[in-house]
Amino acid sequence: MDDGLQNNEKREKLVRAGKMHSIHWLIVLLSVVLTFSAWYYSQFQQSQKLEIQFEREAEKVVNLVKQRMTLYENVLWGGVAYIDAVDSDITSQQWSTYSKSLQIDINYPGINGFGIIHNVQPDEFDNYLQKQYQQRPDYKVHPTHTNPEYWPITFVEPLASNKQAIGLDIAFESNRYSSIKKARDSGEALLTAPIILVQDDKQTPGFLFYTPFYKDGLKPDSIEERRRLIKGVTYAPFIMEKLMKGTLAETNRYVSIKIWDGTDLLFDDHLNDEAIKVDESPLLSKKVETTLYGRTWTFSIQSNISFRQDTTLNQSSIILIGGLIIDAFLLVLFLLLSKANRQALKYADQMTIELKNKTKHLEKSNIDLEKSNNDLEQFSYVASHDLKSPLNAIEQLGSWIEEDCQDILPEESKEHLALLRQRSKRMLKLLDDLLDYSRLNLTTVANDKVNLEEKAKDILSLLESNDNFSCTAPNIDINIPQLPFEIVLRNLISNSIKHHDKPTGQITIHYAIKNNFHEVSLEDDGPGIPEAFHDKAMEMFQTLQSRDKVEGSGMGLAMIKRIVVHYHGSVNIISDGKRGTKINILWPLNS
């Protein structure tokens, strides 16, 4: 009753185990939370990396513009140094030669020209024109204006692309004029506010870059001295779009830019058909203000399509998708395990029913088996008493007939009588061995001290033909079940004598301890056993020679194997099939 109740309780536990529980859902939920946490953290890290990369790209763009303007400034100051180094006024030929030596188009991409603007006071204007007419008869100053001084462009190279600027009086327009006066008064390089260059057919934004030079190469310290000694400026006209193309390698740029001078737009990647692909919804953007030669430029910088393509957040997306897939697999695994548990329980119920039915049949079979064993034991007694008596009588009768009719029987009949007595003895031997085998007590017997040498001598003395055979064994004591071991040893020695092909022979017993086993080996010098028959020799009623040659039931080795296996040992035959046989027995030390 209690066992049944316990079994029901165990079954209920198994039923509950076959369902999805809160712990399973909690594990799935935690897995999902971890997935989204990993995704968020990865996205955060990736965003930081993108911001750092964007900041680096933005800083690089601004620095490239600054570096390029510094390079142009150096060119202009180089022109000032050249002018100061020449004792007389520079001619158009000298300026052309100097400008060409600089290879402006190659070494300074983005610059639109390189020239000189002289400061000419009204009382010097006619003299200035006279000098220019001598070099260039078609030179003229234009346009007219009402300012008290003149700032005409005297020279500019390359001439072909800047012809319209030759003779242009900078004082005609306020942005140009105010910036050149600031450059004169400060003695520093300055930029103008955004203007439209006269040589720019597209009428796009541009500016002029001035560096002042003074009479006699002086560098005046005060504004008054600078105004009094000003001689002119070296200058460079810039078209902003051309400047940016020469400054920035657009194919390698990850940002697009707009540049403002105050409210005036100087440059816009969006308006440039040849520019990089602008991202209409940029990932990142920023503004940078920087002061350049008296002007404040505002850089509006944003990431472009190249930046989006090369730095997308694929890593975090992969983590999210991969994590969700793993979560789904985990949920499916729990569901499958639950289903498998239910199916296993159902299968166990079916197996229990089948097992109960088989148990009933087994109980009936055990009853039948017990009856069969009893019948077999009864048969043993019958074989011992009822069968052996007639066989003894037959054998005795044959002996009497042979004695009484010794003189009158033909030789053939005598042979037949001898054969009859031999077969009767064989049958008696078979019944004796069968009786011994069936009555063999296989209950475990305690270990006892056995001396191998003494036991071998005792056994040999009780066997027939013992005078013709010798048996040697080591003089040692071993702890082993005495009676079973004696039966084994007796059968081994008996077999060696019985199956020997010569009237005399030598039997040797070896002993060793091997891996917690007694290793007892009996070796004789009789005929060998072919390897193909090693297993067959261990079976009941099997002999390798004709029973007419060797009397035996074929149960000796079978009885040995049954005893040794019962004590968890093993028996094996070692023989090359030519000469000599070794029976090796492993018997546990603690049997």
C-alpha cells in the first residue's frame, strides 16, 4: 500500500516535471533581457566609436582648410620677400618669371592666381600709368570711383585666366577696399569678405587674400607709419568651389560641409554636382567656428552616404538578431523537452503495464523452471540407480561370456564382446560425470589454505597411470576455496593424462599473482589443441579424439569452466595445435 502511494507521488512529480514552469519562462525572459542589454550596450559602444570617427573626420576637414590657407599665406609672403629683395620696381616680366617658377597650378591647387596690387595716391596716379604704358600700352585702370586713393591690380599670373582682373581698382567695392586697408594698417595677412571675382564666369562666391609690403622693405610698427609707407599688397584671388576641390580629396571624405562667412554662404557640398553623395538624413552633424585671417568662418559638417555605408550599426543588429534567434531556440528546446518528458512518461506507463504482464508470465516460468530443476535432480537419481545397475549387469555379463567361451569364440566375436564391455564402461562414465555436473554445488565457499605441491601429488596418486606421469607444482600456500579448486585441478590433471598420446608424460603447474587474480596454469607435453577447437573443447560432451581411442564424457573442461566462471574467473587454452597444451585459469584473490 505504501509502495503504491510512493509510486503515485513519484509519478505526480514526473508529470509536473513534464510541464513548462515559471523557472523556464524566467530563464527565457532573462535571456531576452540579456539579448537586448547586449544589443543596447553594443549600439552605445558603436555610437561612441562613430562619434569619435566623425569628430576626427570633421577636425581633419577644418585642419585641411587651415593648412591650405597657411600654405597660400606662405606663397604671398614669399612674393613680398621677392619684392623687397629687388631694388627697383618689379616689371611684368619679372613677376611672370617668378610666378612661373613657383608652378602654382601644380604645387598650390585651388589658388586662382598670384599677383600684386599697388597703392597709388592721386598725385602719383599719372606717373603710375606712364610706367605701365611703357610695359603694356593697353593697360588701364578701371572702374571709376569716388574714393581718395587707387588700389589697381598691376600684375596677376597666370595671365590667361585672369585678364579681366588686370587694372581692376580694388577701391571700387567696399569688401575689397575695407579689407585691403585693414591689411595695410595691421601689417598682417587678411581675407576679404565674400565677393564675386570678375574672372569667374559662374559668379560663385570667392574672396581675396592680401599680404602688405612697404617702401624700402620696411616693417613699420605703427598704423601711421604703415599708412605713410604702404606700397601695395601681394594677393591671391580664390573661387571657393575651386579652393575646396583642391583642398579636400572628396572621394575619400566621410563628411560633407557647408562654409559660411557670417550670413554669406561660401561653399555647399549640396550644390556641387561633382561632390560626394550627400546624406539627406545624416547620422551625425556639428558646427565649428574658426577665425581665419580676420574673418570668422563657420563650418557646418555632417556625415555623408560613405560614412553611413562604411560605419553602419551592423554589429549591434547582428547581436540583436542572433540573440533573439538563440532565445527562440531556447524556448523551443524547453517546449520539446517538456513534450519529450510527457512522451517518456506515457511510454513508461505502457512499459509498466507490459512489465507487469511479463512479470506474471515470468513468475509462472519460474514455477515451471523450479519444477524442471526438481525433475532434473530426480533424473540424476534415476540415472544413478536405475540406469547404472543395468549397465553394470551388461558389462558383467559380457565379462562372464568372454571367460566361459574363451576357447570356442572366434576372434571376431571376442572383439565384439570387448567392444560391448568398452561401450558399457563409457556409458557408466558418462552417467557418473553427468551426475557430478548436475549435483555440482555452486554456492560460494570461503577461502582456505591450499598447498599447490601437496594438492597436485594427492590428486596424481589417486588417478590411474599415475606411475607413468609426473606432476610438478610450486611449494606455496594460496588462499582459495579448497573443494571447488580441487575439482578443477583434478579434472585438469586427469585430462592431461587421459588425452596424452604417449605412455609417459610431464605435467607442470605454474602460479603467479596477476591483477588481483590467482593465475594457475597447467602445462603438459601431450598433443596440442588446434586454435580452431579451443572454444569447442570447453563445451559439454565434446572430445577432440574418438571415444574409441580415449575414454571420456567430454565434460571435464565444461565442469572446470562452470566452476571458475561462478567465482568470476576465466579459463582459456593456450596451444599451437602441434605439441603441448596450456590451460590458463584466472581466479579472483578475494572470491
